[in-house]
Amino acid sequence: MAKNTLSSRFRRVDIDEYDENKFVDDQDEAAEHLGPDSAEVDNLIRNGDMMTAFHIALRNPPINTKNPAVKERAQAIVLKVLTSFRAGDIEQAVRSLDRNGVDLLMKYIYRGFEKPSDNSSAILLQWHEKAFAVGGLGSIVRVLTSRKTV
Amino acid sequence: MAYHSFQLEPISCHAWNKDRTQIALCPNDHDVHIYKKEGSGWSKSHVLREHNGQVTGIDWAPESNRIVTCGTDRNAYVWTLKGNVWKPTLVILRINRAARCVRWSPKENKFAVGSGSRLISVCYFEQDNDWWVCKHIKKPIRSTILSLDWHPNNVLLAAGSCDFKCRIFSAYIKELEDKPAPTSWGSKMPFGEVMFESSGTAGWVHGVCFSGSGNRVAWASHDSTVAVAEGGKSPVITTLSSVTLPLLCVTFITENSLVAAGHDCYPALFVYDAAKGALTFGGKLDVPKQSAQRGMTARERFQNLDKKATVESKEAVLESLHKNSISQISILEGDKAKCSKFCTTGMDGGMAVWDVKTLESAMKDLKIV
């Protein structure tokens, strides 16, 4: 009895791997976007071309990557663009987006809420108000239920 | 628009008899109450007491006048009317989780039960043994089946599931029927075959519905989307992301129009244009009461500004007919190809009957194609 209770190697076995009813998430084999191009966006912000910077920042969202660093980087770029906007221009920028764009913007806004910094919350709330006016409760529900997080 | 409040608790599910004089509903407990229409009101005529858990699905077969109920006690009962008493027959579903929804097939010779055991039980009556037997559809379902709907050919079954997919299965039972003719979803239909699987929407699929012809299937998903798929060599899926809260139930009222209702407490119309491949929001199908516009005193304005940072006063009262989420919608008059009246029940314990003609005339831009 003493012999077979010494080894605790059985504790290392991952029993869930052997469960035949295990739920395996099928991820689509979509292309891995790597987030917007930081240099391009910085250039546009310096030149004052906010609308283009906005559209470029929302391109190539890192939805399918599992790499958190890529997601962090994309989030930082989008946040920089959102905070550099003037309050009056926000509405126009939101209007220029299509349905999917508004959903994507909402995802970034809520991601931004997760880590509030000094002046990000106020501007994010303004963006949220304008995006909500266009996307409605449905866009917020889609942020909550979407399994492809940005 | 008639609204009748049965009780204060939610109505879990309901079903109408053939001539729409009786409604069977579950008042959020273990029983089924049958109400008979009496003048302009409803009186309780029967109480069906057999389940040990909440009754989650009721369906009333119009021709054979049998009621099938399923509940969280993992059982289903088929009730037949003998004289003035409903007698239950137990159906062994062989599931180890709660049953969630049940539907008679169009010919009423079999019914399907969706459950939390990640499978669909298709049950039919075996004459020799005088007993209801069931066959399981298991693959490739990964989670609870929330809703079911039969195709008019009595063989295909649409199932909405918590694994974010709407699928069409074949529920062909060779002991019961002949080989079905090919449909737009495929021609080989052995039992359990997946004829169609949806993609592109996230969120649990709360409600599914075949169109009147069976060539289209619509589903409402928890990510606030409605989608329609048209059968064919390669099925075309059209989705609409709505701005409302998620919809829980959906039904076709003509071949091109759907009515869906859910957590926003009002039914909404959606129009599908096959030529353009587009699904559009047709309008809110609720006639709100005209709330009296009171002028605000200056004091109220400042109070609002102080408390809510806004000068408008938004009353926290729902203006819709139903005061809580609508959980089920059923066709009252007509059929899925041309419906003239439909009925909704919800978590506020009330039942509303909606007349399509009245709605069309009340809302000017409403067009039901």
C-alpha cells in the first residue's frame, strides 16, 4: 500500500483531455489581422487629419489572434486616436461608420473602459454616447456576446 | 389589439387548440392550465397535473387534438381527451437534463423534444407495443437546444441551440413514412443528417422558424441579430444586426415578412428581400398609449439637471402593451404563408392578440410584403 501511494504523478494528468463530451471551440480560420499600423496613424494625427487616422485605426482589428500583446498594441493606438479627437467632431466620425464599424468602435470603447486613465474616461463616455445613438442597445449586446474580442 | 392578463407570474409557454377557443398555458409552475374563451374573458376549464418540474414546452396538435408537454423533470407527456378529462401518457425521452421545447410535426404522427442533454428526441408511436418510442439526434450538437420548428414536409426539423448555431436536421423515421421528395435543402435525408448549419452569428439561438413553403428559415440570436437563410445549392444567409435588445421568438407571417419579439417587450416587423439579399427592419408593431405631455416646472428642470445631468424627463414606464419580455409568439389566424392574427405571451403573465390588418392601417409606413 505504501508503494503505490508515494507517487503523485497521477495528479498531473489532465482529465479534461479524455472527456469525450468536451467542448472544443471551433475558431474560424480567418486571417489573423495584426492591428492598425502605428506609424501611419501617428503621422496622420500629427498632420491633424483625424478622420483618416480614425478609419485607419479601426482597420485590421486583431480579432482572431490569441496574442495579448497584439491586442494591447491595437487598443493603445485606437485609444490615442479617440482621445485626440475634438468633442465636436466625434458625431461626424461616428456617422461615417457602417454598422460593423459601429460595433467595432463599441468594442474598443468598452476595452478602453476596462483600464481607465486620467483623461480617457471622459472622452470615452462622449464617444460612447454618440456610438450608442447610432448603434443602440444592440451594439452593446454584441460587445457582450461576441466571442471574437478585440 | 387585445390584451388579457392571466396572472402576475410569467407564462412559460402556451399553445392554442384548433379553433382557437382554448389556450393551454403553463403559469410558471408544474401544471398546465387550459382556459376556455367565455364571451370576452377566459375561464379555467382544466388543470393538467403530472409534471414534477416546470413545464417548458406545450404543443397542441390541431387535427388529432392531443397535447404534448415537456418539462424540467426530463419527461414528456402526451395528453388525450377522454370525455371531459385529459389523460396523460408518459413518453420516455432518455435524457438526463431538462427538456426545453417540444413541437408536433405537421402530420402529427411524431414530435420532437429539444433538451439540455445536447440532443433532440424524435418520438413516434409504435402500434405493436402501444408505446411512444424515441430516437436521438446527437451529432453535431454541442449545447442545449432552445427552439425547434418543423418543415412542412414532416421530415426536416430546424433547431436553434446554445452552441450559437441554427441547424436543419432530417428527422426521417422509416417505420412511419415514405422517402421524402427532394427539397431546396437537399435530397438525401437519412435520420440525423445535418442539411444546413448556420454561421456568422454569435449568441444563443433563441427562436427558429421555417417559412410557409419551407424554403427559408429564420432565427433570432442573443447577439441582437435576426438572420434568414434561403435553401439552395449553397444556402444564402442574410443577417440583420438590430439596435434593440435580443429577440426571443420569431415567426413568418408571409413568405417575406417576419415578426419577432423579445426583451424589448414589443413585436417588430422584419422584411426579407430575396432579390436584394437584404433583411430590413420594417417597424415597431406596438401602438403606445398617448402619454399626456405635462409641462415641466422650472423646479423640476433644475432637479433633473442636478440628479440626471439632463433637462428632459424620461418616464421610467414602458409604453408597450407587454410590460415585460415577450417569450413566445404563435399564429392565431391564417398560417405562416399568410397570417392575419398572431398572439404573444410573456414574462408579465399577459397574452396579447395582434391583428395584422389593424397594425397595417395604424402604422402608415408599415408594409407587409
